[in-house]
Amino acid sequence: MDPSARESFSKLISRLENATSKLEKLSSSRDISPLPASDQQATPVAASISISEIGSSAKPISESPVLSSYKSALLSTALKFLELSKPLGTPVVDQCEVLVKLLKKQAQFVDVASRLEPPSAVELQKLLTPQIELLGEISEIRNKNRAHQYSNELTAVSEGSNAFGWITVEKTPLSFIGDMKDSAQFYVNRVLKDSKDSEPHRAESMNLFKSLIDSLSLYVKQNHLTGLRWGYQKPLISLESALSILSQEEASLPTTEGNNHGPSLDSNKSDGDKAAALFKEINQGTDIIKTLKKVDKEKSAAELSSKPIPTPQVHSEKSSKGSASKSLQRKPRKELDGKRWIVENIHDDEIHIPISDINQTLYVFNCNNSTIIVENKLNTITFNSCTRCNLVFDSLVSSCDILKCKSVKIQVNNTAPFFNLDNTDGAQIFLSKESMEAVEILTTKSSEVNICYPGKDNEDNQDLEESPLPEQMITKFVGGTLVTLVRKEF
């Protein structure tokens, strides 16, 4: 053997010894079957290494703690929900199965995010694609079965499953999950009311679905309070590896005890087979170098010099998350579902609602910088999670509920007996002269609420007076009893 070949062989032996040392740490603690007799030829490399010794000193490979944490928080509840839904048949079961797939896919995504640097907007769109498609399937099943006897279950799951879009929300994911739960609550209540006595399993399944959303909220509160965390576990992986993992049905980033940089073993093959295959190659001795390719040094140097030097890309975490929010942004919606008008996700627009039945209701959710005009008299109005919006209506039979809104204006042209403001910051209510006679206004945890109404001597409703509602109270003991009064400043 010439000196150059001997030197190459020595380097190869050294590398194989290092690989063997790593294998001792990574191999399973299970006994590894011995090599066939034909393969047990003594060589300088393997003479001092026993496969049984490797098996006895091995440490087991464990599932990623990030993946385990997500699954333990949510998966068991989701599977129970699927089991309770089976008596309802298709399409309810089909929708629940897609929901379980979404949960597993999000577990993979959260696991991948823990090992990945914040991606660019385009890269993040690719990472989110599997979840977006599953959310679309859930919504499509609902849309194709609106006349189904279990349409309320389908709609509740479709609305509530949007809570899994928290991964795109920056700073306030818990608030987003709460809003999605509120959106589903109306349909959940319908199911509970209709099936409480006749079909208790339906009520039980809906309560379990609510528990699933609550479990998601608790998980996010404990692990991602201010938004999805990126790249906090080592070693980091590449975008290509992340996309490959997310394209699989179920995949985990395995971690090893005491070594995070070692290679992972395929879970589909036994550790003994892996070790046997490796030592079979090692036992070839000098024949192993026959498979090596000869490289022309001058050609190799020329190829390397011709390649451009990669430059690191700096991505804005804020812009990537913002783009992700847009990718999962819900579509605008205006439709009549039974006797309930639903207006959702309207931005910078004017919407007209033609009421044809006094028993119809209106639910407005997640609108921004828009105006909703209601024609004719209706039963109730719910204005939920809207910002800088205007609502104009003729008359109400029952009440107008304003929930979690900011900077909104409400105008009643004729009569409305009751207004309920809850957790609202900034609201102007314009009353007509007819509505002043019997209106009641209830406020809870609300601020900057002003009432505009015609003055005593104003007959044409043109000149309005404005009065703020009290925000500060003072409580004291009077004759041994607590008494709460509005501060004199109001």
C-alpha cells in the first residue's frame, strides 16, 4: 500500500471509531442480535468492540418534550370528543377527524418552531400551508351540510376550530382564542338547549369541545403567553428539514439524553439491525475504501471558487407574524342562517341588512372601520369584538348587546328598550326622542360611554345633548350597611 493510501485509510479508521463511539451512546438499551457467522471476521477496527457491550451502555431516544407537552395537553380530549361524535355519523365524524388531524399537525408545527429560526413571510406561508388546508376542510364540511340535522354541531366546530389560528397572533393569542370560543358559543348553546333531555350525548360532546378550547387556552398561557416562540431549542434545523417533517403524517424531532447533536435512528427499524449493518460495513477492512470516489483537487477547487458566498438573511419577526395572520385571516361573511343574520370580518365597507321578519336577529363579529345599516324592526342585535364601526337600526323588540368593542357608534332611529355594554372602551349611543321614554342602559367594565339625545326643546332631533355615563363609584358604610354612589364629579 502506498503512503497516500495508508494515510487515507488511517483517517477513515479514525472517523469510523468516532462513529462507533457515538453509536455506543445512542443505541437502545435492548439487546442487539449478534452478527451472522459469515460477517464475524476480525479486523483491526472491530477487534476490541463487542455489539453486546454497545447495547448494554445505550440510552433510549425520547420524544421531543415540546411535542409531548402539546399532545398531553390536548390530544386525549380531542380523541374523546371524536369518540362521542361517532353516534352522530357523517358528516359530524368526518369533521371531527379533520380536527384531530389539525391538532396533530399543529403539534408538529409547534415542535418545528422550537428548533427553527423565525422564517420570512414567504417561508412561513409554506410552513402554515398544511394547517390552512385542514381549516379549509373543516369549514367546507360545514358549508356543504347547512341543512343537516346536526348543522349546529358542524357550525360550532367550524367556528371554534379557528382558535387554532393562535399561532399567527402576536402578543395576545389568549384574547384571540377567547374570541373564537365566543364565536362558537351561540351554536354550542343551541345544541345544549335542543339536546339536554332528548339526546344527552350531543350535549356531552359539545361540552367536551368547549373543554378542548379551554385546554388550548391553558396550554398557550403556560407556554406561549405573548405569541409563538421560535428557535429556543438546540440544535436548530433548516427550513428544508422543517418542511419535510410537516409534510409527513406524524413526525417528531427526537432528542437524546446527554447528546443533542448525535444522529437519530429510524424508529421503523430495530437498533440491532442498524448496528449490525454498520459493523458489516466496518468489517470490510481495507475493501471499504474501494467505494470511495477519486476527486480531482484542481477541479474541486475551481468549483468551490465559482460558487457565490451565501449571505445571511435577516427577517423581521413582526412582519412574518403579520403575514401569517393575514394568511389565516377569516373571509368576510354576510348571510342569513335560519332567523339569524351573521355579519363577520367586514373591513372598510358599508353593509345593509334587510330584515323581513320581526323575529330575526343580527350578530356582528370582528368588523373594522365599517358601517352596518339595519332596515326594519328586528328582535335583538349583538355587536361583538368590533373596532371603529357604526351601527344604525330602526327598532328593536328586545336588546342591543355591545361586547368587547372599541370606538363604536350606535344609532337608533325609533325605539330600543335596552342596551347592554360589556367590556367596551369608547362608545357613543345616539337615541331618538321615541327611545328616550323607556330605554335602559347597563354597563359592565366599560369606559368612555357617551349618550347623545335630543334636548327638551328640540323637536326635530337635530341639536343633540351629550352626557357621559359614570365610570367611578364611591362606596362607604352608612348605618352599618355598604352604600355605593356615583362620584359627584359625574
